[in-house]
Amino acid sequence: MFRPDQLKDIDYTTPFSLTFEEVDIGGIDHGSAEILISYDEQGRPLLDLKESFFRNMYVLKSKVQMKYKSNSEPATILITKLIHKAEKEHTTVEARLAREPLVLVDSPISRKFEAVLLAAPRFLSKSIPLVDRNGAKFELETSKTEEGAPCLIKSDLNLEARNPIEPLQTLIYFLTFTKGSHCGVGNLFAYDESDLVAFRVLGFTRCDAGGRETNWFDLEIQNSLPEIFLLFSEASKNELTKRALRQTINFYRASNASRRVSVEMSIIAAHSALEAIVNFILEHRAGWSKSMMSNRSISFSDKNRAAALHFGIESDLLSQSPELKKFSKAANNIDIFEIISRFRNKLVHQDTKAPPTGIQLHETWLIAQWLVEVLVFGVIGYRGCIIDRRIYNGWRGTTCQVPLSRSR
């Protein structure tokens, strides 16, 4: 298994081998086996079982389990591809782990770790120090500046082998918000007090490989990441806030991920992200009562407008949306909050009367996602610079201050 510092600089899909002390097929222990493993584009482990099980092809339809150590919990293996031919070199036996990632335990507790960040945002070639509200330090290092290049994560955070990923969830969600899609964290090596490997994590958390959509983050904002992460971490100490941020970011990511497939689906997901963050703001920051929140006579566009007013959005919301500005004027000057909900409802309810144009839908998606970003920054208290994603013509990297006048 390659160390994280090796995977930072080589093709992460390069095969490596791992030895498992026990292999159980159909209830029969076949002893130890050395398994060839590679990561696919999403960071999922792919097991090549041809060398180990060529002579046992007849039992491969049985339940297969492996133990890293004889006292380890068994890991179930699922055969996903089986091509059996008389010649060994033409035989294919591929498998996946039934549960990912897999923790390979030598010792249960660690004092530091290093891991790989897969499909990372584009960073400058310099160290990025992040510190959370508890003082845990995370350092991101990259030797390449292209989009998606793997990064090395080093941290002094203590992890336990029984659940090493859970303490990283705040960092993972922050990175998802930063990129606008999932960055995989994995191929983790945790070290004990003697700097010996305590345990390793085979595989990655969810990962969106490939290009990303422009959002609030780019190279110009990199120096602000430590400040933003600390605020994000501080806000996440409250369980209600953490749950709202995670739900919002999940829909936000889904909207970005679906944009190249369907602008309609991306708008629906963006509207769901707005619902998640707006309802949280009104109930837990703006003091709306439960009766107000459940009052069906109050439309979501009114709620969206109220959430923006709560933080004091200082921006001409249609300044970067020329087609929507024309539409607003022709539709009795309705504002962007009503436009977002109107277009979303047209899509969901298949209203074919006066359908919006493709450019109108694109601008609606841009401003809906921009509102999600701005409201998240309102919740965590950040008022520094971001990229204005509403700008879809001209030069990339145009920065602006988060357009909120109040911190609540």
C-alpha cells in the first residue's frame, strides 16, 4: 500500500499489494493471500483476485471474506467481474469491498496521521495550514497546481481505528463546500507515539472526479481558507448548525454535480439547498416561531427574502444576470426570490406555459447557488473575499466582499 506522500506525486491508480492473513471462501479458511489492489477514478479499491484464486474458480460464487490480521474483523468481498478461461493470463477475477473504506488495524489508537485528498480544488503550490476550533491542525500540501491534483493532508489529530473518519467530517464537509463537490479523503496512515503505523485506511470517502463548476473559491481566495475553516468549525460545534450546514452542502454539491447533465435538475437541487439554509436561519437565527414557519400562506420566496434581509444583503441581485433583469422588468418587476421559486415550480410541476429560456435557467442556477454560498457565510460569520460565481462572461477570478452588512 503506497504511503500518502507517494500517492501525491504518482498516478494514484497504480496497483499495489496487501497481504491478508486469512481468506475464507464459503466457510473454508484458505490461509493467507497477497492481493493486488488499485484505486479507480473515484478512489474505490478494486481487487484483482486472479493470482490468488485462479485454482479455486469454482467457489468464487460463495461468500468471500478476508481478515487483515487473524484477530481482525472480517471484510466481505463482492465479486464484480468474472471471466474464466483455460489460460490463466486471460482469466479475470475482480472484486470490491462490501463496505468502504476498510481499516487495517495494527494498533487501535494514533497520535497523528497523513492522508491523501483526492480530486482536490486547484491550490497554489504551498502549504495551507488549517486549525479547527479545538486546536487540531491540518496541513494541506500539493506539488501540482492543476485542478484535481491529489494533495497530502498531515494532522496532529488523534484518531481511533474503530471510527477514524468521523472526526474528519467537519474538514470533509468544508472541503466539499470549498470545491463545490466531493473531495475524497483516504489512503490514510495513522501513527502511534513511536511513529509506527497504528492503522491504515484502504479507500476514500465519497469523491467526485473530473472537472468542477466555478463557485466561490479559486486561487485568489486560498489565503483566506484558514480563517474560513476556523469559522466553519466553530459554527459546527452546535449540533443544529452542523446538521443544517451538512444538509445544505449536500444539496449544494448535488446541484453543482448535476449542472453538466441537466440545468433543470441543478436548479431543483439548488432550491433544496436554499430551503435547508433558509429554514434554519429563520427558525434558529431570526427567531421565527413554529407557527410562522408552518404557515402555508407564507411562500418560500418570502422566506428566502426574509433570510437575506436578516443578514442584510447589500447587492444588486440582478446586476450580473442581464436576461433575468429583462424578465423581471417584463413581469411587473418581480424580484429574484420570486423568479427562483417560479422557475423551480415550473420545472417540478411541468408547467409548459411561457417556459424560461436556457440562458434564463442558467442565470437562475448561478444566482441560486450564489445565494446558498452567501447565506452559509452569513451563518458562519465570514465577511471576507469570495469569487462572484454569478459572473459568467469576461475574466475568471473576479473577487468581491461577501455582500452582507450584519453578522448574526
